[in-house]
Amino acid sequence: MCQLLGICANRPVDINFSFRGWRYRGAKNPHGYGFAWWEDGRFHIVKAASSLYHASDRALEKVKAATSRIFLAHVRLASVGPQDGTNTHPFKAELGGRSFVFAHNGTVRDIKQRTLERLQPEGQTDSEFAFLWLLEQLADVPEAEFAKRLKQLSDEVGQLGKFNFLMSDGRTVWAYAHDSLHVIQRKPPYGGELVRLVDDGYSISLSEVKAPEEIAVLVATEPLTNEAGWQPLKQGELLLIRDGRIEASLGG
């Protein structure tokens, strides 16, 4: 199945430690990969309709060099829509003067029976259609009610199939779980214990790579490391993550 990865920190960080393990997940999800991060007041996106596992270092130079408070990543196992760039996650859209990016794991084919009035998809996936439909429904929702309404709408879409997703506007990450999403909070003090990547066995001490004041939340389809802090989200749970902290958990 497709795999999701999200990182939200309180300061700009790179993705390189997580990326080392994440790359292996492209082997079983070979139909596309994508990365989005917020930098210089806008989203930057690198994606391709090919396997991340076999991608060249040159193709990934921008990803490895990037620093940001927010990263979203996806590897694709195609279920709806051909293997091409328009169907590769993350997707980006603008509405009401705000930019959003979105990546999805699952299939909600019947979402295309709904109507889009203001936004049009570039590709054929149910994922992009669901993203745009969510944004249209949220367009006039006050900020104070945004997360609550997003949770309600996500529950509605989830009734059509499997709907795990990550979405961000460059300040906040929203993580919604249907059946497979895990989260961990990293915060100081960082000791000398080794953290091992599940996918390739590489280990590192977080104290060697983390700033003393750095905090971060990681969300992934399956845990990336052997750390004991990983917790599964409940079905229908929506997390609001900002500045390296889980600010709210709705439902589940």
C-alpha cells in the first residue's frame, strides 16, 4: 500500500535521517514518489512517477539539501489513475489566498460522484479529487472551526473507502487516520541511546543530530524507527500539529 510520512518541527530541520529509511519503502510502492516542504514563504515540491528506491541522488539533491519546519512525503502504489506525474502525490492547490499540499493512502473511488465547483484536478486520482473537494467545503469556514469541520468532512469521505491522509498549509499539519497511521513526539533532552531505522538497520544517536531545543512530531503509515514512543492513531482521529507539537486530537 502507499506510504505517508510527515514531519513538523519547531525549527528548520533536514529530512536526511528519516529519508535513509524512507527510501526503502519505494521498493514496494514503485509507481511514484513525492516530497513537499515549506521554505521562503511557499511550498517546494519534488516528485516523479517512478520508484524512489531506484531514484538517483541527483534527482533528490533538492530534497536532501532542504531545511524546513514541515515536510510531507509519499510513495505510491497506483490504484486509480495511470502512472504519471499528474497522479503523483503530494498534490498542491490554492484557495482563498492559501496554499495547501496533500498526500493520501487508500482508495475512495466514489468520491468522484461529488461535484467540484471552484477547483479542477490535474490528474485522475480519487486522492486529488478528495483533496480538492475538502478544500471547497472548507473555503468559507472560520479558522477557529477549521479542524472540527475538516474532521467531519474526513469522516464523511472515509465512509467511501480507506482515507488516511496528511495535509498542510505551511504552518499546520493535519493528520487523519483511517486504518494505518502512527505518530511520535521527539523532544529534549536527547540522550546517547541509539535510534535504529526499521528499514535498513542504520542507527544514530539523536543527540548527535538534534539541536538541544529541537522538538518534532513525525507521522508515518508504519513506524520508521525502533523508538518506543510510536503510537497508532485511532480510526477517525485527526491530529492538528504545529511547531513540533500536537496541539489537538479530534475524535478517534
